[in-house]
Amino acid sequence: MKVLVYWSLGGIGGVQRFEALLTKALYELGLDVTALVPSTVDLDRLGEYHGVDISYLKDSKLIRYRTTNCTNQYCNLLNSLIGAGILNEVARRYDVVFLDTLFLRPFHADVDVVYYLHGAVTTLKPRPPLVFKPHRFFLLATAELGSAYHVLQRKRTHIYANSFFTAYLTERTTGLKPGVLYPPVDVERIGRYISSKREPVVAMLARFSASKGHGFVIKAFKDAVSNCGGSDLRLVLMGATEDVASKLYVKHLMEMARGLGIRRRVSFVLNPSIDTVYRILGRSAAFVHVRPHEPFGIVVAEAMAAGAVPVVHKSGGPWIDIVKLGRYGVGFETEKEAAAGICKALELADKLRTVVVRRSHEFSYATFKQRLKEIIDRIEIN
């Protein structure tokens, strides 16, 4: 079976990691796999940053489409159109095409299409976000002409979501029930970084942006220090700083911690390697994830694989799919509850360490590959 995996985005973020692992798993299942990627994708950097070996993607199994060498929103629009055109051109050579966006479809190719939803479909019609993301306007406006996501109702279309939370919201909106394929976590590699001695460290991993909730965590940590913190309790904030705005935001956070009197307890690890991330998680007692309604939250599962007790917002995939409503961690809604959750996680760290590691294996790469095999087998039968 010939399979095409379309990587719609450049960069080295979570979506690119998923695409790399998806391509790798399909290859290891013995399929004839080709990746269609933007010219901006740096495979060497991606492999180094995420620890994914993609050396098997030789030139014959890699189709690069040239994108414009600029980064403004209109260039992004043009690059999206270029990618869509190339997809339509090459898709007819394959039996199955994997896509991660609902606004693309190889309309002229008689192939099976597998859509993977990184986020839920929550409106019956796509809404072109002209104000916030004008570079996506064309694709969304085109999709809206069909309305009700008719693209999902075509024959030989298969839909999978990254969590039951995402699948539930999508089914409630469209009436179509996606299957669930959890993103893979490299539990074996992470497990090698588990320290034999837990430290009183609370960790957070997220790109430095105001939308990620670092300020909320710092304030909650301050309350936790007052309520249960010993002299050695520390907060470690890890994340990428890719532009001036993010660097200024880090400076703002440092000033916030200083103003709250906890600057010496708060560490900032900027642009860490994946090994540095796992090493810190491996000795942390707790891990905090504050973003509400997160579709899945793979960093939560990674932290659990390292033995850290998760403290998550009571919503979305982290709470419903990963922590199972408090069975494998602690939940919160308010800043005060987050502080109490940190204290509870620290208290239960030794007791829950083995439990959360065992839970993380349900999201392992091996489990992901087995589930992917079942999907391919089902397509072949039909």
C-alpha cells in the first residue's frame, strides 16, 4: 500500500513531531510511505529537537514543495495555496492520504483520506477568522461554501481525533463520530531520565506566551509556598522563546516573581533541548498544565512518563483523557485551587509516582503504532 503523509506546517512544534512519528510508524508497519513537506521543514533540526529518527526519509520518499521565503500572513496564505495545489497533483499516485486539516482534500484523486483532528470541530460552518488569522481566510471561506463540513461525509473518508474530548465535541457539532488515536509518547526514552530521588520541584513546559498561563502558575506557586512550601521548593518554567515578544514576556514574568518575593525559587529554562526537558521532568515531583479546554495535552502525558504528578485544569483532554477526572492526578479551576493542587501533588508524589508512569504507557509509541495498524487494516478490508 502506498501512503502519502501531508505535513501542512513548517517549524518544529508539536504538530510536526506528530507528523514525524506518524510517518515513522507507517514506515515501520511496512508501508510504502512518502512525506509531502514544505521547504521550510528542517528534518535534521526536527529530529534533534524531538528525538525522532527520520533518517529513513530518503530523497525518493520525500517531496518538498517550495514556499515563499517570508513570514507575514499573506505569505502564509500563498504557501497554503501552493501546498494545496501540490497535494492535488501528487495524491493520485497513492492509495491512502493522511491529512491534519479539514480544509484540504485531493478532490481529483480516487484515494482513501484519513483526517486527523488536533482540535475539535465546534461550529457547523467554518468561520473565516479574518481578524486573527487572515492567512487562513481563503481555505476557511472555501470550506464554508460546502457548509456542515461536507468534506467529512465523502466516501472513503476516515476521521480520527486526538482525544475523546475532541471526538465528543466534533460529534456533537457535526453528527459524525471520529475514532480516537492518541498522539504517541516516547515513554521508553523518557523513562531513562527518571531520578531515583524526587526533588521538591514543580515543573511547567510551554512556549513563553501570555496565552499559556505562566503568570497564573507563578501566582499559584506563591500561594503554595505560603501553604506547604519548604525552604527548597522550586518552580521550573521551560519553554521556547522564538521572538522579541516572547523574550519580553519572560522578562515580565521574572519581574512578577520578584514582586511576589519568590524570584529565587523560580527558574527559567529557555529553548531547552528535549534531553534537558526530560531530565528536569525526571526529578520533578509535580507538573502543572493550566490551559483550559486543551484538546489533548501531550506534555502532561510526558511528565507522567517521567514520574511527575500532574496538576491540570478540570477541562479538556488532560483532565478527561489523561488524568481520568482525578484518578491519575489533581485538578483545579481557580488560582486558589491550583495552589492547593500543587500542595496535594507534592504530598502524593511518592505514592503516585509508579501509578502515573504506568498510566503514561497507555499513550506509548508502541500503542500508537498498534492502533495505526488497526486503522490501516480496516481501510484495506473496505
